[in-house]
Amino acid sequence: MSIAALAAHVVGIRAGAEVRQRAVALHAFDTLAVIAGGLATREGAAIARFFASSDGATRAAGLAAVARFTECDDIHVPSCMTAGSVAIPVALQFAETDEAFACAVEVAYATGIALAEAIGGVEALEHGVWPAVFAAPAVAAVACAVALQSDEKTIANAIALALAAASGRVGRPGGSPSGRWFLYGEATLKGIRAALAARQHFGGDLSLISEKWMAQQTAPSLVRMEPLNSPPHDAVSKVGLKPFVAARQGSNAIQAFLTLLEGGLRADEIERVEVALPAVALAVVSRPLDASIRLSTIANMGLQLGIAAFEPGRLLDIGREADFNARSIAFAKKVKVVAGAAPADGTYGWPATVRVYTANGVQEQHCVRLHGDPGDAALAHLVRSKLAQCDAAIRKLAGPDGPELNLPKAYERLQRIYAQLNTQNKIEQTAVTTG
């Protein structure tokens, strides 16, 4: 499919429907909540300082990196695309009207999902490809170009310039702050600048996307051109929200374990735990625990269940800066992760079965759908909970010493969009007052 045809699809997608606008508002509130939480951490603040600039493009790219750093931003599981972290800061920076903002977010999500699915989605991870980094430049380019109400030709050139030399092969960057977030911010900035260049009539290669070119970006067997021929409508509604700071591969297991605890299971009586997950999820959640490495504490299944058992308030701990409770660390050694059944067709995430062994017998809990998955009737409640947990950070960041992205203005815009919708779940009733 040519980039010009992809741009035509993008232009044909509109965010006017109420259900679409409501989804955009929910995901935007969620993204701003996690940005606020991320900026309140040492590593998140370091990322923001690096991208600090009088230039709005650089600031938006930095906030995209902060959002992704939190590991609590929204995610489309099949494609492994985290579009909100890019689309929402960029659209808020460049959109002059509420309608342009909502449309920019919707079409940017659709572009990101289509590209990430075309490159292999979650399966690309096994081949060293991070789909979200590959797609991020195009997501940012579309968000920026549509926010500025660019025409179809300009959007096409923005996508072409953004994807030129794009790569999802970033290796395993280290450091603190991790180089992962620098690379994510730079990929976002590349896309923004591509859109701005296209508006100044710089042209890209509109024939760039081809099956051969896509095969060079990933494992050839994973390439699917169909998603590019038909980017999803109502794309934002197809993306899930995260209730925990955790690798999404293990989140269903955390929810299943919490259900057992809420049912009366006593953590100190547990002798061992067996977590069954689809084989494709095991590599991430089974990595050895190193409590000194933040991403290790977020991915390791054993520690996450230990946190759920003894420090449940830290399931939304973004920074992981304080030492973990000794009981949480010890509990991690009781957890074994094994391969379970493959997901059924149409299953959104990674279903989990948790078996807990105590002196009194075995208890088992299965979780197919995670709180926050698309279609969850309690999405607004989940977003309100995240906003509440980030309350102090949001209030601080909305003040005169806050980041250059104008949080009061952003919240006012989202509240205005949401207030216009005919819904019983009005987030503005519980959102932080930032005026």
C-alpha cells in the first residue's frame, strides 16, 4: 500500500462520533495522569530535564518519553503499540481546537496500530523489534499534521519523512535514566519534525512502504500488509488501559491473585504459587529479579505478586525508588511461572491461571479480561482512580513551576470535551481542579 493511500485512510477517519470523543477524553486523562506521576519520580524528572526546551516539539517528545517510561500508559495488546504516550502530548501541543485535538488523537492511534500490526505486533518482540518505537515517528507525524489541520498531501509527506530510516531495533539500552526513553522521545521528535517539514513543502518518498521494505524492518514471516490497507476505525476504543505499573504480559495474573486475596486468602499462609501464562508471555515475566533495576521489578512476576500481597499500594508505584518490603522480595521466590494454554481466538491479552498452595489445600483463579481492557464498563472508574493516586503530582505540576506543557489548559480542554458528551460517567466531576 502506498503512503498516499494510507494518508487518504487517515483523512477519512473522523473523531466526531460521541463514543469516539469519549474514548479520546478518557485516554487523554489517563495519559496526563501517568505523565504527572512519572514527572514526580527521579528518572521521569531526568527525562523531562533532558528534553526541556523552549521548542514545543521537543517538550512534547519529552513528555511522550515520560509517559512511556511509566509502564502504566495505554496499550493495544495485539500490536504492542502504545500510541497514547505519543499521540496525546503531541496533539495537546499543536491542536488549536478541541475538534482538531480529538481527530488528531484518533487518527494517530489508528496509524500506530496499523503499522505495529503490519510489522508483526507482539511477535516482533521475539525478533528484537520494538513495534512502538518503529511506529512512533509516524504516530507523532500524523498527530502533529492533523492537529494543525494539514491537507492530505502534507500528511502523506509527513508519514513518508517520519518512516524514512525508522527502526524498532534498539537492543537493550541501560543506564538511569534508561536509554530506552531517550530513544522513544527521539522517535517522537523525529515524527513531529517530519510533519513540520512537510508543512514547509519538504517531500518524502510516497512509495516507501512495500512488503519488501517492511520485511527489512522485521522478520519477513511476520509482515502483514492488510492492516495498512484498512487502519482501524474507533481505534482509541480498541486500546486498553493499565491498572498497574507492570509488564502487560503478567497483569492478568496480578488481577487473578488480587481476587484470591480479596476472597480471604492469607498471604502469610501461602507456601508456593504457580502462574500459568501463554508461552509467548513467559520470556518477559520470567526474567531473574534484580531489585536494583527498575524494569526488572516491573516485569518479574514473583515480585509483582509479592507487592500485591504485602504492599498493594505500590502496584501503581512508577518510580520504584524505595526499597521493597522484605516479605515482598521473599515471596517472589515462591512463585513459578509455567506455560499455559494459548489464548483463544479473539482474546485481547494474556489470560492467566494462578494456583496457590497452602497447608489447607489449593486455590485457583483464572483471569481472561483485565480491568481496563477495551469494552470494560468501568473504564471511567479506573481513570478516576489513577487521577486520584496522582493527585499531589498533578496539583504540583499545574502550578507555576510545572512543565512547559500547560497542564491547566490541557485539563480544561479535556473537561470541556467530556462535559459536552451525553454520558453518566463525567470524569470532570472528580478530576483535579487546575484552573
